[in-house]
Amino acid sequence: MRKRTYESVVLINAALEDDQIEATLSKIQDSITSHGGELIEVDKWGRKRLAYPVKKAKSGFYAIFRFNSTPELIATLERNYRLDENIYRYLTIVLDKFALEAIAKQKEAAKNILIAEEAQTQTTESQNN
């Protein structure tokens, strides 16, 4: 079966300790790779205040997983999400070519901004010396 690119956003209980959150994230990563998925990127947004309470919580830890896999993995992955009591919400979508292009443009823009900031810092340091 043909592999597709997916993006899975997970909202984890922010009241957990950092090592417990990392354990949950590594369990998700292991689930993806052990069922034939290929992880592209893990983007950890961190703890964020929620717009409305979810399971009586006012904040959550967001993480985004981008990976290539067959559609069969998604059913297994979402079943694991439902069974994990530390995961409040999740959403998994298929990324089309337009979404992949937009993500690539965002990464390129962020890289260019970082390069410009480094150049500015070096210029400032050389002027101070």
C-alpha cells in the first residue's frame, strides 16, 4: 500500500512532570516507528494555556508529529491515543502537496530569519570591539 505523509497533533496533560511527558512522547514515537512509520519531524510546542477547559484542565502540552506511513498505522496510533489517559485530545490529518510546500516555506523563512539575526549579532560584536 502507498505511504502518505501525516501530521498528528497531540494535547497532553500539562500537570505531568517533564520526564512523564517525554515518556509519553517517546511512546508515541516508538509506536509510529514500530508499526512501519517513518518519523520526519517532532515539533514540541510546549505548555500552552487552553482557550477553554479540556477535562477540567486549563493548560496542555502540545506536540506535533509528522511522519510517513500507510493508512493502517493511523487506526493503531489513534487507538493508543484513546487508551492513554495522559492524552486529552488528538487530531491526525493527511498532508497534501500544498501543505508540505507551505511547511517547507515556513522552515526556509525561519532559517533565513535566524541567519539574519546571526549576521546582525556578528556585526554588532565587531563594531563593539
